Amino acid sequence: MIVDLHIHTNLGSICSQLGPDELLERAQQLGIDAVCVTEHHSHRGANKMVEYAAGSGYPVFRGVEIYTELGDMLVYGLKRETRYHLTTFEELVEMAEEDGAVIIPAHPCRGWGRQHRHPHIFPQEVLGHIVAIETHNGANTIRSNEAAAAIAEEFGLLGTGGSDAHAIWQVGKCVTVFEREIAGEEELVQELREGRFFPAYLEDLMKNAG
């Protein structure tokens, strides 16, 4: 099952130009089996997207992208809202453990700004609290994705893929391929926790399929 695990829409992210109708149309055109909407710090936009897609029969899952001092984190299965500037990664870990959620560092080699504690260094404090890292990010350079893949290999981590789309042309550039069909959020979290997936560039998948 091919899933784009990292998407921002204009329903919940002011930085996104991607509307719900064009997201659904484009994802299906590309042969993507499901998408996961990961707005910044809130499920409100994802909730709207799930409602919007309900009549279409096309699967839309919810996630959230949360800023921490150790970098931006994709979280799946979180059952609560968070404030915009989460104080610490430790707080996020506590929330995730209480809610049964999983954490995946987003675009870990895009670079860290002054607000992050570890500029240009992968923060090893996250190890033991994450199920994978995002090695295929559609908004990253190839070099950044290759660096993330090298980190995954170094620390024995799995990789995920997501477009990080903020516009229609970005949808599906990178995806995660799951071994099993996923019917809902609980199953998504379970498959991520069990490691039954691999990251890919959609273009490469289509070439291999052809």
C-alpha cells in the first residue's frame, strides 16, 4: 500500500496552498493508495480533510508535525492537541507514550536553525523514542535525503517517505510503501511500530512497476 505520510493543506497550515479537492484528485491520479495529512501542531485541518474525503472512499489518515528543540517531529496516533511551541522533546515523548502514538523525525538533515539545540548534528537523544526517521522528503534535496538515509543506516533505523507537500505539484514525490493494507489510524500506527514498510521516490516505484 502506497501512502504519502507527510502533507500540509490549506485547511490547517497557513503555509500551504494545497486544497482538499486537488489533493484527492492528484493523489489518485498518481496511483497513491492513501494520504496522511500532517498539519503543524494541530489535527484541526486533518480532521476537516478526513470529513471532506469521507464520501469519496479514498483513505485519508491524520498525523501532526510538531516543533521541538530537537527538530520537527511527525507524530501519528496522538490523541490531543499541542501548543504551537512545544517546550521539549521530552514532553512530546510523554504525550506519545500516554496516547500510544509514534514519533518520526521529519527531514532530519534539512538543517537546524538557531532555535535548535544541535545545529547540523543529528540529535541522538531521540534514539529509543522514535520508530523511524524520514529519509525521503519531497521538499528536500537529494543530498539531504541521502544524508538522512546514512543516519538511518548508522543507527539501525527504518526510513519513511512523504512529500511534505504544500502545493499540488509536490504531492506524492516521496512515499512510504506498506506491506499490508491499512484501514485506519490505529492500523497505521501499528504498521509503523512493527516496521512493515519502506520509503521510496514515487517515480522510481512507477518505473519498476512498468
